[in-house]
Amino acid sequence: MELYELTVHELSDLIKEKKVSTVEVTKSFLDRIEKIDSKVGSYLSVLGEDAVKRAMEVQEKIDKGEAKSPLSGIPVAIKDNICTEGIKTTCASKMLHNFVPPYNATVTKKLLSDNAVIIGKLNMDEFAMGGSTENSFFKPTKNPWDLERVPGGSSGGSAAAVAANLTAFALGSDTGGSIRQPASFCGVVGMKPTYGAVSRFGLVAFASSLDQIGPLTKDVTDCAMVLNCITGYDPMDSTSAKVEYPDYTKALVNDVKGLKIGIPKEYMGEGLNSEVREAVLKAVEVLKELGAQCEEFSLPLTEYAIPAYYIISSAEASSNLARYDGIKYGYRAEKFTDLLDLYKQTRSEGFGTEVKRRIMIGTYALSSGYYDAYYKKALQLRTLIKKGFDEAFQKYDVILGPTAPTTAYKLGEKVNNPLEMYLGDIYTVSVNIAGLPGLVVPCGFDSNGLPIGLQLIGKPFDESTLLRVGFTFEQNTDYNKRARIGGEL
Amino acid sequence: MNKIPTTIKGQESEVSYNMEYEVVIGLEVHAELSTKSKIYCSCTTEFGGEPNTHACPICTGMPGVLPVLNKKVVEYAVRAGLATNCHIAEYSKQDRKNYFYPDLPKAFQTSQYDLPLCSNGYIDIEVDGKQKRIGITRIHIEEDAGKLMHDEWDTASLIDYNRCGVPLIEIVTEPDMRSAQEVKVFLENLKAILQYIDVSDCKMQEGSLRADINLSVRPVGQKELGTRTEMKNLNSFKAIVRAIEGEAQRQIEVLESGGTVIQETRRWDDVKGMSYAMRSKEEAHDYRYFPEPDLMPIIVDEKWKQEIKDSLPELPEARKKRYISEYGLPEYDASILTGSKALADFFEDAVKNTDNAKAVSNWIMGDLLRTLKEKEMEAEQIPFPGEYLAKLVTLIDKGTISGTIAKKVFEKMFNQGKDPEVIVKEEGLEVVSDESALVAVVKKVLENNPQSVADYKSGKEKAFGFLVGQAMKETKGKANPQMINKILREELEK
């Protein structure tokens, strides 16, 4: 077995036992990127020599006994909307094609202080808007399972890189499903933590009240290990939660006996691909056999989640992205006549179609005379959707359902149909609207051999129960093992 | 009701109107808070500094950064609210005001929209001996923008982000003012209050206090408000007074000539004494306010509010009343003294060291204010402590120096910042009370002025005064005048 095929915890053990050096590990991934990534297109920047140098420094620390974190020497790649000091952070946009932040995101700092080795920055939909990574200004990323297909998005680069063994683990961001849907499409484990559990400082904002950084990993154990590193209160983020953060690896227990799991019938109805439905139902049977109590229930307002999401996220985006005006950094149009024209030309040329579409939707929704009809209504819906989950969680420990209505679709298939693309977010957006944690684990394959992801939704700050269910499911099925075939590429 | 002046400075002709008009004015006042650090980051708020040296990724709105509210800003705004009799909201929030301009790096200003921190307050003012209550609609917190510099390069404008993120409070009044004079007094009172409670230094020339004026006119007796204009770019009390008078006359002339006032924003050009239309209501920005999702609601609980209330110092109005009752000062003097915190503090520093408050007040009202005015200095810049003024008063009261000498000592105190006792000692300015010395002086004066002696003896009392003057002159003003009087009489009667 190659080093790049191993999980974080496997690599961590080998490094700790001095069976491999951090440099060997890093080089193993860098070589594979060199060989394979031209096909997958998951990276926007690769830190070759810098990563090796960093791995050497970490090895020295390990040898001196100064690097105790299990992530010491583990290669990580980061979605390109998370700031990395001195390393380009482009958001896959022409607007920031040359932007090098002079600061680190809090998660970047945490990874570095845990001695992880950053090996590169990952492709995404421009400013995290999209579900296929086709909205990248630079290039589309392909699904390692079928290079004709999309990896999902917006964290498509992150999911594809983990699936294709191009990194040991990755960070992504999830505003409406951007970690979970690509995890589902690529057959990896992805977690959107509770809103406030991971600092957003240094995450280039798309929709501030919905954005959350999370891990994409090869298995649930890795997910727990990365959560241990990146969660925590951050005084630099006012929306960061001051709560006790547990040791998530303690949740890795092979037991779901007595857990109450609810399946929203609205998640299993019309619009859901039958092969996905079957895989989810099969997963329910597995969990039942393992002693969980599973039942269907009704989660009303599910149909309103998409309109509410697109209004709130676009409204916030229209304001968050206004700073890209060609004045201070990033792209500036070459030709303009005056200040207003500078703004117009820069923003017309610097943003892609989907980003412009969202800015327009959001600007409209906040405009005087429309605010009450759109934005205010959406906020009211948000309250009601939250309430619906609160009520459900009085009865259930975990809510279970599909992640996306389909498996990975073909590149170009939905590019000209944004509405259809938006409807693909139906099972994921509510989780962001309600600020809940959501975990996706592989739960089967369709007739084309494409992976299907099971979504587990938890109570606020109860990532542990999700990890427990995910871990138990992983231990008692072979989907995860079957999903780790990226090496065939 | 105040009539519009029928002439305006700089205009020759007298104007008379068909109707009598009333001017209605409300203000939007921005005051920079004197917190050490900015509202959402730890950069210094210090004025000046090389361009863009008081700026960081947060206040320049770089990608991915987040704001964290400076608690002091809330505290200062609540102080201002309490000092102006406002209701303090237990729950308020911050909102984004979206517009594009290069001095606003995030392309939105974080402000407060529908739930401000303070509301429903008032300040009492007194104009022409009449009390009037001016309503404060609201006070909210927001961030300042940067500064554009257009003149340094030919082909480009430069931006200085030092001021970006400096905390402001915006104070919005009810349309309760009816004249430029009322506005001036209101602003003076407001400025004094903000200085007293130490939340803003209110330096208009540095832009730390700025006022926008909403003004309309209506025929006297009409209930409905006329169409208003908003005037910006006012950076001195004088400019404000001129702008109000100018804009009121402009609006009246529009109405008198059968036209209608257009709701618009106007820019006052103080040099030309004219206002110019900047943008009409139709062109007004749609700011697309919405709640700032990066910041949590502001909670001011009863306990915190009480703590802030308890920490408030005595306010100008209360201080003025105390000066009248405690020191027996005339109302006019008391209101001048308390009009500036620095001056009032100086006064109190002085009266701690003497019982003669009246004399201290007279010195401040007279020589001190006159000297400050001559030297174009502010009360903050008085070059000696109040204690010195008390010493000067004591020197006079004890008869150590004469009133004439005291004026000279005061001048030296002001120019050199020296202790008056030291000045008197160093320069030997003590009153001469040595009888034998003074007898010698008097004898000399009588010898040198035989004509005046003869005049006196022939009954001309005037000549006595002349001789006293000569004796004082001889001693360079240092002689004890009572003793000179006595000795002179004795010698002349001999």
C-alpha cells in the first residue's frame, strides 16, 4: 500500500512509531499530485518545496518530542477561500486571482500549531457559489470516480482531492451543502459543524450567517481528529460559540443501541433518485439491526428551505462581495472612464456569471420596497425552520436522510439550468439555515458505480452523536472500504 | 417664533417678503468617540499619523476578516445617551449600510438602523433668557470612513484609511430648532456635555464633531412642515450659522417666487457663502440596510447601565446651578465658566485653593478669557494651573501686591507659566509697607513738586491725587497705597 492511500490516523501512527518520516509522507502526496492532478484538477496551488521544508521542520519537532498532536506531519490541503498567509487565496475567482493574504485564517493557524503540513490550495466554485465546481474561474475539477462527471461543489476540489488520495485530508466550507454534497458525490466523509463551532475568521465570506468550515476526510475517525484541531471559541469571530468542546475521538464508539433516529418523509419523496432512496433505506435497515430506533416523521417547510436559503445567502453575498471593487486589491479593469465605470468594468469582468446572478438576487431582495417581501419573509422562515428542527430533536437524537437527490452528474449537464442546480441543495440547506451539524458518510453506489452519501443531522454542538452513528455505520458496512478506491486513477 | 433676518451678511440689499416665515431645523451630529482603539479592531484612533499607518486588514476590509465590537464604544455611547436623558435599549443591533465609495473599504458602513442604542432624549437650551427643550430622536454607534486625498497626484486620488473604523456616535435631533442661534446654543451645550462625560474631544477642525442640517421653512402658523433639504460639509459653528441663514433665505426666495423646494442633499461652500445641490431624493442611495450577520446583538443589562450611570460626572447644567448657589456667581458668569469643561475644571482647581471664588471668576471672565482670545487659544491650553490663579488672588487679598502689579504678574504667569509667588519674589514686587522708606519717598515727591503742594494748600483737593500718583510711580507701584495716603496727609499738614 502507498502512503497516500492511508488515513490520517494510520499515517499518524506510522509517524509516531517512526516507521515513516513526515517528509516521506509529504513527498508521497506531492508525487501523486504531480502524476494525477492534471486529470482531476483539484488543486489551484501546490506547495512543493515549501511543504517538504515544512515537513522537515515538523519531523525535527517530532524527534525532539515537541510535536505531540496526532496531526503532526500530516499533509492537508485547504479550500481556496480560507486565508493562508503568504499563499494565494483566490476563491477561484478572477477577482482575487492574485490575492495573497498577509494573515492566516484561524483554522490555518490551528492546523499549523498542530504541526499539519499544508501542501496546497483547492479548487472550488467561485466564491463558493455552486454545486459542481464548474464555476471556478480557473478550471473545473473532475470526479475521480468518473472524470466525465462533476465532483459536486462548492468544495469539489476538497472532496476530489481526498477521494483521489491527493491529500490526507482537506478543509472545505459549507454554506448550503458545499462540504456534504461533494463528499456524497466523491464517496468521502464530510462534516459541516454547528454554526459557531469553527471560527470563520479568515474564511472569505459568502453568506456570513450560514458559512461554516469543516473537514473532508477518508473516514469518520479522521473526521473526529480534524474536528479536535479546528473547533473552539475564537475571540476574533463574534459568532464563535463559547461552549465546552469535547474530545471528538471519544465519540468513536461502535454502538447505536437505543438511539432515536428520525427520517423526514419530505426528504424521501418526489425528486429523489430511486437508487439514492434505496441506499438510504438500506442504511436505515443497518442501523435498525444495530439497535437504533428509526422512524419516519414530517419536517414541514422543507419546500421553503430553498427559497429562504437563496434569499438570505444571496442578500449577504451581495454585501460581502461589494468590497471587490478594484480599488484596494485583486482585479482591476484596465480600461475605465471614471470611478463608477471603474466599479462597473471591474465587477463585470472580475466576477463569473453565477456570482453576478447571486449578487443581483441579493441586491434585489434587500432593495427598499422589496425587503419586506423577500428578505424579511426569509428571516421569518428561518425562525420557523429552526423551530421545526427544535421540535424534531425533542423526539430524535439524529435526523437521517439523503445528501443530494442524485449522484454525480455529467460536467456541463446543469450549467445552463441554475434553478435545477439550486434544487440539488434541497436536503442540505436547512441544516445551514438552522445552524446544525451535518455529517455525510458513504452508504452505497448507484448502477454506474458512483458513490452515494448518507446525511446525518444533529442537535447544535452534538457532533459527537453524529460521529458515533457514522463510526458505527462505517464499522458495520463495507461502503467506506469500497469507497476508498481513488488509487485506481 | 423667530423672524428670518431680512439681510444676510455680504448682501447689500434689504429684502422684504410677502409672508412671515418660520425656519424648522433638525440636526444629525456625528461625534468621534475618544476610545483608544477603533470600533472593530485594535488599531489606534489617534488623529494624524502617516497615511495608512493606523490601519490593519480588519479596518481596511480585507477578504475573510471579521469585526469584533469594542465594548468601550458601547459604554461611551450609553454615557452620551444617559447624559442626554435618552432611553437606553436593553437589546439593540448593528446593521450594514451598503454603498460604494473608495473611502469605504468594505463597501458598507456598519451602523445601526432600526434598533439604535439610545432614543427619546433631550437637551435643554437657553436662548435670549428663554428655556427650550430640544428632543433627541436617537443616538447610534457607527464607524467612520477613510479620507480621500485628491490633490497630491495629478492623475489619481489617494486614500488614507487611518480614520476608517474610528468609532462615531450619530445624534439625531427632532426638528425642534427655529433659528441659527438655537442651533448654535444646542451644539455648544451638546459639545460641553460630550466633553464633560469624556466621550469625545469634539474638535470641529479635526472633524471629530460634524453636523448635518435638515432645514425647511413654512409660513408662520402653518402646521405642516415644508420640504426639507439636508446640508453637509459644515465644520465650524460660524459656518453652521451662515449656512442656516443662507439656506433659509434661499428656500424662502424659492417659495416667494412661486417655486417649490426640492428635497435634496446640498453642500455648503462656506467661502462662497452658498449651497449647491449634491443629489436629489430620486438620486438618493438605496442603502439596502440589513442586520450585520458578523456581529451579535448588543445587550445592555440594567446592572451595566447603572454602573455607567454611576460613573457619570456632574453635567454642565448641574454644575452651573451649583456655581450659582455655592459660589454666589451671577448666572451669566456661571454659564460661561461651565460652557467648557476645561474652563470649569480650571475654575474648580482654583477655588480649592482660595475662598474668594468671586475674584477667581472675575479674573477668568476678564483677563484670562481675553488673553486666550487674543492668542487664539482654547481653555484646554491655559498654560498654568488653577492653583496659581488662586495664589494670585490671595496675594492681592493679603495686600502683598497691588491690583496694578497683579495685572503684570498675571501676564508673566500666562507667558511663562510661573508660580505668581515666585514671580513676585524674584522681581521684588511686594508692596512696600516700610513706614520710614515711604516717608522718604513722600518727602522727595513733595520737594520735587512745590507747585502741587501750593495748590493743595490753597484748597485744591485734586493736587492730592496727583501727589499720590507720583509717590506710587516713584515706588514702581509697589507702595502700599493706604500708607502713602496717610503719610502724605501727615506731611502736608506739617
